[in-house]
Amino acid sequence: MPLTSQFTKLLVATATVVFTSMVIPVTAGCPVHANAQANEVVCRNGYGKLLANNTVGEWHNTCYWAISDVDENGEGVFDLGKWLANCGPKMPVYLPFRDREVLVTTAYVYPPNIGNEAVHNGIDYARADGETFPIHSVAAGRVLFIGYHPSPGNVVIIEHYPEQGPPFRSIYHHLRNGRDNDIALASRTYAFVEATNGAWEYDDAAKAWQDTGDRATTILNSGEGNLSWVEQQFGQNDQMLLVSAGDTVSAGQQIGWAGDTGMHSGGTHLHFMTARAATVVKAGVAYTTEAPPPIRWTFFDPYGIYGGHDDISCYNRDNGYRNSRQHASIFAPTFSHFIELTPEQYDDAFDHYASFDYFPVTLDIESANKPGIAFDLPNHQLKIGEWLFSGSFQHRPERPVVRTIRSFQQHQADVEEWSDRGWYPHKIVGVTTGSGEVRYASIYAPIEGSWESRHKMSPQLFEHRFSDLYAQGYLLTSFSVYPGNNKLWLTGTWAKQKQAVGHAVHYGLSRIQLEEKDKQFRETGLHLTQLYKYRPPSQGTRYGAIWNYKYPLEESQYFLDLDSEKFRKLSGSMLEEGWSLTHIDSFEGKYCVVFSRNVGHIMLPEVDDRNAVISLQQLQTSTGLTGPIPVIGEALPTAVSSKDTLDTPSVKSKDPQLITDPELNESTPQVTSEPIQLTEPREAIQTLERPMLDVTPELILNVKSEPQTLIFEGESMVYEVTVNEGQVSVQNMLPFGRGWSGNAQMLWSETSPSSKMTLSFQVPKAGKYQIHAALTTTPDYGRVQLYQHGMRFGRAVNTYSPAVSKIDTLLGTAQLDAGRNWLVLAVDGKDHRSSGYYVGIDTFILEYVGP
């Protein structure tokens, strides 16, 4: 759509808008425009590809309609107020760009005289200098359509599947798809109009676009003329669409480049639209079950403002307040991987993400050590000592407790309160302020067994507890290192293990030593999972880290000393490749980060006897790994006396079996021996030939009542399902390992993209159920999608993998009736690397989550 000359700067974070410095509410200056929801229902966009013979083929089979309300003369969205309210965010959604120089240039506009002026059903974004910029998918989803049409130019349409709401679509116009290709298409505009038999007119806009293509062709063929103009208009040949129809995309994945393609573009920009399905009714018409009202994909304002031409300033501030028939912006207040948020920004982001059950999986706080300008708040002057937050929000349906900026006493009180309610501090970070005070940030997890947690230990006490707890079957799950009062302190949390898990811990490492240790451990199958940088008193910087085996098996990558810009670029590229940020540590304005991703599953041996001994040979046989298996590092080289353990208060589980040393005086705050100065790393690597004792969890508490969970074995459902095509059978999975329940699965073979399976589930009471599935993944398996009452819900799941494995996934949340319910599992295409559309089902798990 046409650009305007008005460029009003947005305050843009890495992938989203940050408005927290604005305190002006949305008031009479930003009302719902008179025609925003009252104009005639008109199909505004139909998409098809321009073929080589100048006809339009491969039509996108959906027409998109303008929003409207029902009046006595026309038709419109049924119960528009409710429909609008449900247009608010239902999953993490980000701006379609990361370039901080991108501006809103045209808002979502409904002009006063619709008959004489086009409705603008989207948002235009551009840079003030007119340059291109990368375009990213606003959320995870599936590419429905890509194509070229002389009106919108190159188009990408992506469908997204919120866990807690209906699907919606994001539509991207005017993209680039290679200079020479786009010039050739522009030069065929007249031929296209002729081939439509009057459906399109060769008007001024069409003629101007034809002339643009002809002029660029002449310049390229002659080698004379304004080549820079050609490049400004059409870009480079390597600026291509980066996705194909049917692709699964991640949130923030780059899909192409902003361009100036199409007869209705007026400069390099992105015209961005969002749409969702709406029931449309007409006044005076009686609808029946046999003749229901139509369902139409309808545009909505992603910012929820529904203003007019003069209301563009409304899109440059957002404190969450909306008038009637407006709704919250769908865009998250920060990207899921975040750094340098002020407490106010963090609180806003936390509330936003918590609404989708997204919570921090890693969190760090740092006290600003120098004044400056906040990275995402240009008008905010940082003060020395101001707190900055960094971390990552990810889907965590258990809804963990998170506490930040807590004093020693506050943290101690938190642990006592929340452990009584079934939560323990899974991760604790200690931070020293510029004035020497210590503050703590903690992420809690449900108690599932015995644990111990301490938040201020000298190195002697840390190593003493490390060795003592390992002998009892506990492994260190998290720790941090921080200075205070010219001494070195550590936090740590230990949990009793049900499985023999490889494990190594080191601190006091130089950067070279860290890299050497990581190389050594990776050769044995251990991956770095946590990483801290710190500065011991009167010494240079040091690193501490934990290496683990993970189940399901994960691989990890770590990066050291990233500044703000490098972190943002790296986190975006890693996210596109399927990596999640699982650990972050901030130190003097730089960041050490760990990214992880699943690469398969291994079955680790269960330790089911108090005197069981897990040998190195057993572990290697079950995992397929070879070489020495390191378990712990930094063991104390000499005995630690009881006197040496009297240095700090500690936090312990209320499990009495954990209180093993009656001389540990919790009330003694004074350190009686100097911490060991870690000038060189020390280690004592041990193997899993030591006994893992008493692995049965002694304490199982939960802050919520236990949900009702129903398990349906796939192989037991073979004779209960019906399919429209293909064969259903029981397959023995023992040749592929013991990772399948009952060592078998339901195999659905001879399938195609149109295959559908009807599933029957009996539930004891009506309510909302989360539907989980354990699905097999192989090189010839397809993508599956659940349907209820003919409507897709949840997300499509890709079951392709290079080797036979298994994934546990949440398919979606459904409202079920008491008694028998029917859902449809459909084959929804396949990964481009897969050679087939087969489906393998191990189990379905239905978890009741509420009425």
C-alpha cells in the first residue's frame, strides 16, 4: 500500500515495540474510527500466482474480508465486540522485523469516504532512508501460500496455531524475490491484465508498474542508465523469498526482504496484515444447522487501535489501555530472549508471557555499573545501581514461581514459604551490587523428590556438600558464583536422581581452561548446560560451568562475552535453527549464554535398588557412548572439619533424611575460615561405579491439586480408530530401543496428505483437556494436525527426523464432554526432507486442566 511522508519513530526492541517510557493513556486522541468496524463487507484480497503463460494459477483458496458490524442494510461479523476482544494476543507474537530503524508509516486506516478511497487493512513498515530490511515470521506456524500477483507483488501467508485460541494468519506484501525475476514479472503486467478478461483494468497503477519493469529491463540489457535506481527498486538477486509453501517456520525466522514489488506499492516497505476467522451474518436472515452463516477470514488491526488517517501517532505508544471495541496489541513487549530490561519492562513482559504459560527458564539480574542510556528505552537514563534483567521466556505449563531482587533474609523466607507449598528453588543467582550488597533471583520448580539448596556458601562448604551429597545420590543441578565482602561465595541446588546421569562441575577456570574442558567432555557425550563468569577478589576473571547428559538428549553451544548487539543477532539466528536459550549470565555488561536443542532420545539405566551399582560398561551399553564418563569436579582435596562448615546460613529440604550433619549450625553467620583462593582449577574426576543410593523420591508435594490424567496406549487403540485411507497396525518397537511404552506403537501406513484418522476418547467429566502425544519420528513420517468439530486446533507437529526416535508434544487444548468424544488426526503434509507421510503413535495423554 502507498507510503506516506510521515515517519513517526517507533521505540523498537530486537523484535518488538517497547512503549514503557510512555505514560500518556490512549484517550480521545485515539478513538475507534467511525468507519473502522462499520463499512460494507467486501473481499479485499484474493491471491494467485502469475504463470508463464500470463494466466493466474495456483489460487490461494481463501478470500480475505474487511471487518464490519451488522446493520439493517448489510452483513457483518456476528457479535463483533466479542470477536474483537478475542483478537488480542493468544501466543507470543513479535514484530515482523528486527531492524531498529524501521518505522510505522501508514496505520490500519478506515477513511471517512470509503467509496472514494481505499481501505488500508494492514500496517506499513519502512526505514526512513528507504533501504530494505529482513522480514521475519511474527510467530511459529506453517506457510500456507507464496506467490506473485501484480497488485501486492510477492506475497507470503503464514498460519499460526495458538495453544489457547483459534488460528490466525499473518500476510506479508511487496517482498523481494530476486532482482531479475521481479523485473521480468513487472514487465508482464499488461499481459496479465489482458489475460484476466476484464477482471483487472490496465489503469494508471498497472501502467506505471509495467513501465517500471520495462525501464529496468532496458537498463540491464543496455548496460547504460541508472543502475543504482534498478538496485534501489528491485534489490539484488540474492534477496529472495526464504520459505516455501508447506514449510514449518519458527517465531522470528527470516522469510524474506522488504521490497517495492507490485503495482500498489510506493517505495520499499512491508505491508503487513493479520486475519482470523469470523462468523458473518446478515440482518433479517434466518440461519439453520442446514444453512449456517458463512465463516470468513477477516482482517483485524494487530495493534487493536482501529483508527483513521490522522491517528498514526496512536501506533507509537502503548500502555496496554484500550477503549471499547479496541484490544491489546498482539505484539509481545519484548522478544522471548531478552537482555537489559528495567524492572518495569521485565514486569510488563512477565505478565504478558505468563498469560500463555510462558515463564523464565533462565534469569539473571545485574546492577548497572555506569550511567548511560537504556538499550531499548532511548529516553531512559540509567543510574548506577539500577537493576537490569536478562533471560528467556519459554512455555512452562507448570507455571513456576519466580522471585527477583531478594535480600538474604527475603530469599530465606521465600524458600521456607514455597517449599511448604510444594516448590523448591531450582535455580538461584547471587549478585553483588556496587555498594557491596547481595541480592538473589530464583526460579522455583515443583518438588518431585529430595533436594537441598543453599544460597551463601564458602568454597569449603560448597565442596563439602558437593562430595557428601553425591555419595547420597544427589547431583548439582545449578550453581552460581559471586563476590561479597572481599570473599567468594556460591549458591547451589542439589536434587536426588532417579537415573544414572553423567555430570561434571568446575569453577575457577580461565577461558582457555574452560574451552579445553568443554572439548574433553564433549568427546564423552557431556554438554555444557550452565556457565558463569565472575571475578574473585584481587584476581582476574574466572569461569564456572556444569556439563550434563540430558534426557531427552540435548546438544548445546555456549558463547562468551557477547555485547548487546551481538546477543540480539545471535539469539535471532539460533532461534531460527531450532535452538533455545537455556542459560544466561551477565557480567560487567557482557553476556555468557548457552543454547540447547533436542537431537534424540537415549534410555538411561534406572537405579531401582538401594545397593545397586551402575558400572561404566552398563552406561556405555545403554547409551552407545564410549570413553570415560566424568561425574564431578572440584572435589575438596583435604578433609573439611565441622568448624569449616559453620560459615553461612543454608536452605535445606524439609526431608529429614537430608539433615545428616547435626553440627551444621544454620544460625551462625560468621565465616570462621578463609575461602580457598582459586588461582588454579582443581579436580577429582570420578565415574558412575560409585553406588547411587536411595533413588526413590521421599517428598512429593505440589502447590496445585493433582490433575486428572488419562493415558491411551496407541497399540490398544488400533481396533477403535477409523481411517479414510491407509492401514493401521501394531508395530513392535523393541528393535529401535526401549523408549516406547509397552515396547509397541500404532503404525498408520500407506498414508497421503489427505489421510484422516478419527479417534475416540472416553473422559469421566466435561472440561478443558490438554492433549499430549508421544509420537515416533523417522525419515519417512509426515506432519500431523488435530481437528475438533471440523476446526483445527493446537499446532501441526512435524514427525520427521533423520533417525528413528520419539517426541513428547502438546498437540493442543480441547473442550471435551463427559463420555465419548471424537477428534480427527489428519496428515498435514510433510517436511521436505521426509520420504513419506507415515504416522506412529505411542500414547495419547489427556490431562484435565479445568472446567
